[in-house]
Amino acid sequence: MNILIAGNGKMGGWLSTILCRHHRVGIIDKQPVEMKPAENITLLNQRHEIGEFNPDLLVNAVTLDATRRVFEELMPWLPAHTMLADMASVKNGISSFYQQCGRKFVSTHPMFGPTFADLQNLKYEHAILIKESDQEGKKFFEQLFSDLGLTLHHLTFREHDERMSESLSVPFILSMLFASQLRENDHPGTTYDKHLQIARGLFSEDESLLTEVLMNPATLEKISGLKKDLDALQDAIEKKDASGLMSFIREAAQRVSPGQTKDSKTTSRSH
């Protein structure tokens, strides 16, 4: 298969090294691509070269804010049979583009950052494949992710963004707030050390990636919920309401208990 990758950043560069093992890969970027010559990898410096490369699949690996624009810029140069693929961390704007473009597509989200993850050992990492994707595209990425040892999840566009607001946006926000309150980063305590390592891991990621995750529209609802819970905590502490604090702690503990399910969460305190 001929696969064209748009964007030669960390994700695009990593993906090209994976795909070139079994496919002919082309790379195109707004900046001149400089890399060591590699078998099965072709560097495209001009859009008119796309037709000659004749891609079966275009994988858009640029940042979220540029994803739709890059698709639109490259579309006139793509053969009619080329399938579109994205790896965006927020699908809100991408889904509407696919509805309008009239091409086959496959949408994925590798749930690991190329900065922080061990790209040589991904067996504990996850990836998401969007259910509305074309069957041929889904089959391709299912095989790729399986070969990499990733745990695969199938979600709709809407389910993806809702899930990301819980699994990414909230932890990111809490780690950022933790870091924002530090006046020095040398304190005793196991709990503190664990939070510090999580925060350092978070900030080792590209700022653009963190921004993509937080720009998810579903994040706003989670922020409102966090504000409400913080107000409740502050009120209980100010009133020296020990029973209220214990009630908050018990309900929070219940939500992270091993047997907790999505359905059972709806019976607990809601936002």
C-alpha cells in the first residue's frame, strides 16, 4: 500500500518508521523534510508530487488546529481512490469535515504521546478506532494496532470526545493545578512524590498536544463539575463540617472502586 503522511513531527516521524516496514511511505510537510534516507520512504517537497506517489491512504498527523486545513489543502492533489485518516485527539471538527468531503475515511486516536511513551514497548498503551470509519480503513488500523500490542477501543465520534474529557482532560487539569500551587518542588511524602512524577510526565509532552486535549468542547462540562466540587469542599472546610467531608470522601472513593461501572456512577452525586 502507498501511504502518504502529512506532518513530519514526532507522531508523523514515528509512524513513518513503523509503516515503512511493510508499505511504501511518502512524507509531506509545510517545512522541507530532512531525514536520513530510508528504504520505502519517499520525501515529497511539493504538492504536485502527490499524484505521482499515488497514495492509497493519507494519514494526517499534524496538530489538531491544522488538521482540517491540511486536509482541504491536499484534497485537490489526491487521487479519487485515496482514503483519508486522522489521529486527532479531539474529533468534534473532524467528524463534520468527513461528512462533507465525500471520501472514505478512517479516524483513530493513539492514546500515547510520542514524547513520553516508550515507543519500543506499547503493550500497556491504548488506541481508539472510530466506529463510523470505513470498514477497509478500520481493518488496516486494527491490524496495525494489534501488531504493536495496543489495547483497542471502538467508540463513536461523540463517545470519543466525551470519554476523552474524563480520561485526559480532567487528569491533565488536576495535574496542572497541582503544579500551579507549588512554590518549591522538594517536599517529603510518598503521595506528593507520586503526584510530582505524574505532573513531570505530563509537562514532558508537547504543549500543542496538551492544548489539543483541553480544547475538547466536552472539557467545559468537566471544569464546571470540578468547580462545583471545589466549592463544596471549601464550604465544608470553612464550616468545619467533618461529616460533610467524610461524605464527600466516601462518594469519591466509591467512584474509583474496582467494581464501579458507568451505570452505577449515575446513582452517585451528580454534577
